[in-house]
Amino acid sequence: MAKALFEGLVRDESERAVSVVYVGADPTYVVTEDGMRYHIDARVVDTQVMEIFQENIKGHQPELAEAMMKFMGSKDLFTKVSIDKNLRDFDKNLPQLYEQGIPAEARQYLGMMGFRVVINRHGDLVKLDMPSAVDEDEQ
């Protein structure tokens, strides 16, 4: 069964949390506006966000791999190769990600880092707040 990738991280234009409801096997984000509940296919919203991720990854794979290894506390060659491959094949891994979803702990961490998706009742991405890497030389 497909998952809503950003459950708990999506807000409406009034900054209210958007819930996730399954219509059959399909996850939907529910935006309530003027007493009406609008069910938006989660894949539509998630795809917009993932396209931005893909755009941001392009040309920054080495820095991202290094940051991920640092975050994981691992410096071994096998981890680096695995991360590099996953970043290179990002778009090929999306179908599996849509099925498995992002683990709740990872979503919680993203939220604590300031990640937030804002959508309107049509499912259009209005705003995306993404944490940015802090350059250690600037601290």
C-alpha cells in the first residue's frame, strides 16, 4: 500500500496541519477550508516536493554523500559507495520510496530541522521550507 511521504509535515495556507486519510488504498492529504474537506492525492503533492529534491541534488552529490556519512557516523568505503549509488539512482528509487514511505523518526527529524510543505486546497505546492546545510567555516 502506498504511503504519504510527508505525513505530519504538510500544512495548509493558514498554517494548519493537514491530516492523511486513505481513500481505499490511496493516501490523501486533507485540507479543510470554509468547512469543506478537500482530499488531495498524496502522490501529487509528494511528487512536487521530490522534483525539487531531485533538482537540488543535481551537482551536489559529493557534498550530500559526505554530509550523510557524517550524520551516520560512518566513514567506511562501502557506506560511501552505497550512498553515492543511491544519490545517482535517486529517481529509480522513488517507486519503492512511495510504497514504503519515509520512516516516522526521519519525518520527525525533518520537522525538527524546519522542513515544512505548504499546499493549497488544489494540492499545489505553495511553499517548501527545507533545512539547509550549515557550512562549518561560517560558524
